Amino acid sequence: MLSSPRTTTTSSPGTSSATTGRNITVRTAGPVDRRVPVTVSATDPISREGAAGQLRRHPEVELREESGPGTVALLVVDALDEAALVRLRRIVRSEGARAVLVVGAMRESELLDVVECGVGAIVWRHEATAERLVQAVLAASRGEGDLPADLLGRLIQQVATLHRGTAGRTDMPAFGLTSREVDVLRLVSEGFDTGEIAVKLAYSERTVKNVMHGLTTRLQLRNRAHAVAFALREGYI
């Protein structure tokens, strides 16, 4: 089972971004200009009320009863099972919402399944403070990834293994990525957020967002974590 402690860095209000090197993306909220609609579901009512209570304390979040396009659906489970995977797929593919998974433990073999479901934000249950939950919710609402460092490392290892296993095969589909897309994805995989990528590549933030939107739409990828997994699997980064 994977379960590792992790340090979270937060910034004071008004700060646009911060980097800890431990997550795909860590960004703190600036002035609140809109509230993110969030639904909470869990395998038991105590967990649901606990997570909802944590989120209710933050003005960036608006709790709702039903998920749909434009909402973030937070799912709390002790362990990942088929029912949880079905629920995650329904959240992303049928309801059109962004998904945040709060989980107690996860096997290495289950990680790619979660990413393929379209989940870009995962929080260990023992780390699910109010601040950590809001951080994941805001990242998910922007279509950005937010994974604990140990899970990111495992994801990279798994995709690298898959890539080695398919190297040299001629039956694999050829998907083209431009050099600009590869540059952006490489920095995403190293934990930089949109603003930091723009500075490093001398692009505007809008250009970086357009690059990500273009490749995820063209290749039917669900979020940044899925895009990074694809680029690793295909040998681009």
C-alpha cells in the first residue's frame, strides 16, 4: 500500500503561486473572485460531513448537492475498489465534473487506473486538512494536477516501465507533440505551475494555458496529470 507523509507549503492571501517541489502544482489562492462549486461524497456519513465541514470554512468554496459541468466532486474513500473507480468515471465522463480523490491507501497498480479515470488531484486521507482539501479543489477546478510527491514518483516509474515494454513496437499509434508542447509538459512533470512555466519559457500565461488546452483536447486527455502520463508513456519526456 502507498501511504507517505508529506509537507504542504501555503502562502498568505494575495500570493499567486508557490513551489515546494513536492507536488505537480502548488498554487495558493489570490483574492477570491468566484466561488468554486463543490460536491462531497463518501462511503460513510461521518466522513462526508467531516470533509464538508472542512471545506465550509473557506470562502473560495460553495458546497452543492449535485455535481455537473463546472463543479468539483470530492470523493472520500478508505481504499480504492471497483465501486470507487466506477464513481470516479461517472463523475468525469458522465457528469462532466472535475474529481478530487481523498483516499486512505492505494496500491501501486491502482494509480494509473485513477489517472485514466480523469482524476488529477489526490489527497492522502491522513493529510486531509481544510487547507489541503481546498488546495486540491482549486487545482482541480483549474484543470491542474495536485498529487502527493510519493504518488507522482510512482506514476513516473509506472509509465516509464510501460514505455520500456512498448519500445520498438510498430503497432503503437503515433501521436505527434510539438516541441512547444513537449517543453511545457516537461516543466509540468517537474512540478512547475502555469506562471512559472511562462517565465521559464518566456511565454505568456495565456499561451501556456492554450498549449495545454490544445494538446489535451486534440489527444482527448482529461487533465495535466493524464497529459504527463501520456507524454511519459510515449517517450516524449
